[in-house]
Amino acid sequence: MTALPVWAGSCGDLAGLRLPHATITSAEARNAGDTPAICRVAATLRPSSDSDIKVEVWLPVSGWNGKYQAVGNGGWSGSINTRALAAAVRRGYAASSTDTGHSGSSAAFALGHPEKLIDYAYRSEHEMTVAAKKIIATFYGNGPRLSYWNGCSAGGKQALKEAQRYPGDFDGIVAGAPAANWTGRAAQSIWAAQAVHKDEQSYIPPAKYALIHDAVLAACDALDGAKDGVLEDPTRCKFDPQVLECKDGTLAGCLTTPQVEAARKIYSPSINPRTKQPVYRGLERGSELGWQRWSGPKPLSIGTDYFKYVVLEDPAWDFMTLDFDRDIARAEKLDANRINALDPDLRPYFAHGGKLIQYHGWSDPQIAPGNSEDYYRSVLKFFGDADRVRESYRLFMVPGMGHCGGGDGTSTFDMLTALEQWVEGKKTPEQILAARTRDGKVDRTRPLCPYPQTAHYKGSGSTDDAANFVCREE
């Protein structure tokens, strides 16, 4: 495609641009390191009397590809994601990011500020998108021909929220490891923390994570036909940590009985004690090397912050007191689909041709990957037509990958290119090539398969070569 011309005016002239409930605070030409020359625009958006949403829009001075990419955040998301912005403009995109209406990584901003919580939950992303498109149109003389969202973790939750609530904002969306069930994930992180902090005997020291992980691989690695240090589908693994229980008074290289029970709870879903129904799925076998996120000396702050500042409004709250009946019911009632992004009705998004790629690492120790399965299945159930869903929505589970990357699996891949080819070239992603890089070199490739398919070894050739695998259902 021929690069579109830039606006005849200077970057600085954008400082005078008028936008609804928004103020341009700076507009200046920048050439930052390995990024191309850009016009960097900063703005403050105030859609409510208590809003103070900071956004940045980065505009390539030359070589614009005619498209717009919004990038997501992580955790409680109180900063501009400059790293993701830089990656977007290197690909020729005009790009934007928001601090979601506050600064810092805590949820303390939400205490007594319901409008700021709405800004965090969904409004800041939409308001940013509307403003960014107007800035782009002013700078280049026309708006973007296509718009994409690209985010992981909280950014994946933002991605799903955009598709559900503002279906016209984007033509293509990448939703990585989405924290879609925000209330459930917060509860589950505390479920695990309560298990390991029940008493001193229940705590599993990080030095024992590898012991458990190695035992999982010994029990289940070969189930997928390729003994390669990665579980292709950990839901098939029924490993019970009891096999590591200490015997004959020996405490080295084993787990005490309380540690066995704690490990079982980390794998298990949290349970409502009154209804006996699951609240949120546990971590999968294979995630053990990352257990410090949920099961280390302190619980996951994202989860405790949610109950301290949003649900119970008590900064001194003790996570050991969480009631999985009363407090979870209160959390779900208060949220009312505000932060949670669980609405399966994607009809408006699909109707205008929107495409959605979701991915999640099976070894994610921070957002239980089974919940991506659950959301995808809820969409299938809502539509009652799997073929219709697959025309617009594909889920890719990544064996051995941790939270948004890393791990022992093939965690290097390009979901954005796959999405571009789907949106722009009508090429449905039947599989996505992924690689594992160690010491700066690719030592394994593997196809990522659209759920519910998994990669199956053909029976010959190297298990480090994607060519020797095929995607199919069990």
C-alpha cells in the first residue's frame, strides 16, 4: 500500500485542536531511539466531573500505513504503555494508550470515586479511541481505514470489553490472557493464598516449585505423544501432588501433608461453601514454576486491592477473612458487568465484520487459562452455531506459556499479523506458527491451533519442528 500523505500543518498545531470534554496538553515532534519520527500528542479527557484520563497518541510523520492501533494495559493500569506504542509505530500504525484515569498500580484510586472506577473499567478506553481517531483524521487529512486493539492481561480484558460494549470501535481485536472474570480471578488468587498461609506447615517454599513441576512432567508429559517438557493440553493431566508426600519422617525432596493439601487447592477451583458451586477455575498442571504470583509470601495485590478498595471499602482488610459465599456474592452484585467482561453476546461486533483473536498460555500462573476456555464456550452456547462463531472468533491456547509470554513452550508468535491477514485478506487463521527462543536462538517451532484443536505429533521427525505436527481435535 502507498503511504498516505501527512497533514500539511505542523505537529505543534494540533495543540489547538478542540475535542469534546478533552484538552490537548502537548503536541510535539519526537524521534525517540529506535522508533520513527512521530508527532506525540498528549491529552486529558474528562467525560465526568471526577474524570482525569491521560492519553497519548503517537503519529508517524512519514510512512503511516493508514491504520490505527490502540494498545492495552496491565493490572490496575495506571500508566501510558510507551513500549507497546513504540512497537505499534514501528509497524507504521498511528497508535494510542491511556492511563485509564489514574496513576500508579494500586486500586486505591477507586475508594470513594465511582466515576474513576467506571473510567478504569471501560470508559477510558472508549473515550481514548474516539479522541485518537479525531486526532488522526486531523493530522493526516483522513481517519484510519482500519482500527485494531492489541492487549494482554488487563489489556485482554479491555479488548473483550471493547468488543462487547463498543462493537464499532475496532475492526480487529487481539485479546491476550484476558482477565475477563475480574471478580473471579481476584477471589481465586485469595483462595490460593489462604491455602498456603493457613498455617506455617501449609506454606510451599519457592524452592519446592521445581520439585512439583518435574513430577507433573514425569506423570503427564508423554500424554500428547511427544515427550518434550511441555503439556499440550494440561486438562488431561490428573497429577495428584500426594505422590510427593513425605514418608518415614523425611522432609527433603518431598511435600508435607499440609503442603500437599495446599497444592491441591492451587489446582482446584474456588468453591462457594454454601452452594458448593465453583467460583473460578484453578491453575493448571504445568504452572508450578510461577506459583509465587499467587502463593508466595504475599497474595496477588491485584486481587487484594479489589476487595480492599472496591468491594469492601476497607484498606485494612485481611485477605484471610474473605468469605467465598457472602463476599463473592457482594462482589458480583457490585460489579454488574462493570469491570468483568463476560458478556457472550458478540453479535453487534461480528455484524460489522469484526474479527477477534484470543490467546492464553496454558501455564499462566496469574490468570487461570481455563477461564478463556469458559468464555469461548459461553459464546458458542449463546450463538448455538459453532461455524458462525469461528467465522469471526478464534481462541488459541499456548502450551507451556506463562502470563502473556515466557515459559517452556513456544511463546513467540505474531497474533497481530494473523489478525491483519484475517481482517484485510480474508485469510482465516487455521493455525499460527510459534517459536521458542533460548540464548537468542530459535530451538523449537510448533503450530498453535484454534480451540478445541490441539497440535498432534505425526510420529516421526523432530518434535522441535512444527512441520511434524498437525492441528486436529481429539
